Amino acid sequence: MVSGWPATDGAVVERLLRLDVGAYVRSRNEVDGAVSRLSPYITHGFTSVPEVIADIRRRTELADTHKFVFELAWREYFHHLWGRCSTAIFEAFHPPPGSGYQTRIPEDLLGACTGVKVIDETVKTLYAAGYIHNHARMWLASYMVHFRKVDWLSAADWMYGYLLDGDLPSNHLSWQWVAGTLTRRPYLFNAENVARYAPSLASWGTAIDCDYDRCREIATSHEDVGPERVRPIPVTPPALMPTPTELSATSSRLARGKIALIHPWALCRQRDSPVVLVVADFHERWPWSGMRWRFLQERIAQLGAAALVVRATEAEHGITDISGPVMAADHPIYDEVLAKIAGSIVPVPRYFPDPQILCRSFSFFWHHFCAKGLA
């Protein structure tokens, strides 16, 4: 079992039962706050945003204006942008505030030895758990982009590979939001902010121990503040890998029969034992950590399923008989393959209506939702 993240339906039920939406409002910004920890299960389709909201409402009052619902709207807003802009989300919507960004991530960042405690501990947690609190993600992203001048796309690709809840639109557009390339307003933080929400990670006396005027000065310059003079021993980053070879073992046998087809973003329990489609091309472009692959393999075993590894160019020749519709993946290459082989594709369940026009800001998306009389 992936430590802390059982690939089971029971884990989803347990987290929903433990969720206290009142405590969530009070403590969600604290790194040890009462957050749901449901994101890997939503990302991989164990459950969905509408199901999560419906489940909570069976036990307690939850208005559409509640902060928990508001935060879930961010995920669907990013998917709205993804649906309208497609792979253009991998390009900056606006110029970054500074200059001199590098695509290579510095070794001290990769090795969690910058000397800034909050950054080093966050990177170690990412490697060890495949999950970090949203506030810590924002701090790490802001430090990498604004203080260390790492190109946001390179950094977003790196973080995506280690996250169990890695979701291209949510991850990469969040990085753009922090970088200021999504809204022209970069997210900045300092040691005081860390001390308020994560006292154990307070990083006084480091480069982030400055006021916000200095933060803005750094962000709008070409300055890389570099690592601290006093630094911890580096760690070795876990390897990121394309599709593990053991997943390919049953591919040729499975491709000849009628199959109920799902994929890594639609791992809900099925009436029939499904086949999980894994498109190798995607994972060569965006490789995963061993932990995330284990999470997928454990879920495949839980479903009594098998994996079918294909290449995008070969899928329509290798899969000829699919029973029933297939849920969209909302990920590139996967959806291209599904369009070729699936007779019917159903959309991912959404709670928030998808506006027909492009919402260039989250506030516009949210006000559109409210204007529909749903809030």
C-alpha cells in the first residue's frame, strides 16, 4: 500500500466521514489544518466533485456559497480553461514579472538542501508522501519562480511527476497563477507568512525573511537569491519513470476480447472487471514517480482489473471491441486515443456548469455560477 493513501473505496468513505467543513473553514490555510485529503481520489476518478458534495450534504448543511464548495470550484475552473485553451495552458497567458528564468532546476532545490527550512521540508514531503498541502505548494512555487528564477513550466512538470493528485490543468495553471502569468498578479510570500501558518517550518534569517516590498523587488528582477550559506545534507530525488514494464504483460491477450475500458483518471468501481488503458506516449512526456505507479497498480488490483498498455499510433488496431461508453480523460494523448477507439465518450462529471464563453478569471467563472441561481 502507498503509505497514507490506500487505493480503496473505503479510504474515500473514511476521509468523507472525517471531514468537518466547519474546521475546514477555520484551519484550511494551516499546513496541518483540517483539509479533506481527497484530491488523489478525485484526480484518479475514485469519486467526483458532484459525488463529494452530495455525500457531505447527506450528513450536514453545505450551501453552494460555502468555502469548501468555493475551493472545489477552482479545480473545475482550471478544467474550464483546459477545455477552452487545450495545450495552450503550457504557454504563459501573460509575460512573467521578472527575467532571467532558467529551465534547469538547481541541484539544491532538487536535493531539498536550499537552507530554507520550509522549502526543504516541503520538497522532502513531496518525495516521501506524493502530497503536500496547498499552501505549501504555493510557497514552494513562489520560491522557485520568484526567488530562484526557475521557469514555471519546468517546475510545474517536475512537481506533477511526484504528486499522487497530479492533474495537468490544476497543477500547471496553479503554477501560472503563482508565477503571475495567468492573472498578472504574482503570488508572493515571506517568512512571516510561513510562521503564521506553519510555525514548525519558520524560516527566519533566510532569503524569504523580508518584507513584501523586497519580495516584489526580487520577483520583478532577474535576481536568483541562490541557496543559503548553511544548508542540510542533500537527499536523492526519487526517479520519475515512464510506464513500468510489468504493466505490459497481459496486453496482447486482452486486446482480442470485448472489454470494459477505463483509464487512470476514471478508476471508479465498475460492475464488470474493467481493463485500464495506459497510453505509453503520455507517460514518456509526463513521467510519474514509482509511488504513483504503485498507487495505480494497487487500484487495478482492487478493481479486479488488468492493465492494457498501448502506444497512441497502435491503439485503434489493437483494441476493437469495447463494451459501453468510456469516460473522457481530460488529458492529452489519452483523449486522442479514446476518440479513435471508443464508440461513445461521456464527459467527466462536473458540479459547476461550464460557461460557453471563456472565463479569463476565476471570479468571472464563480459569478457565472452564482448568476445561474445555484448559489
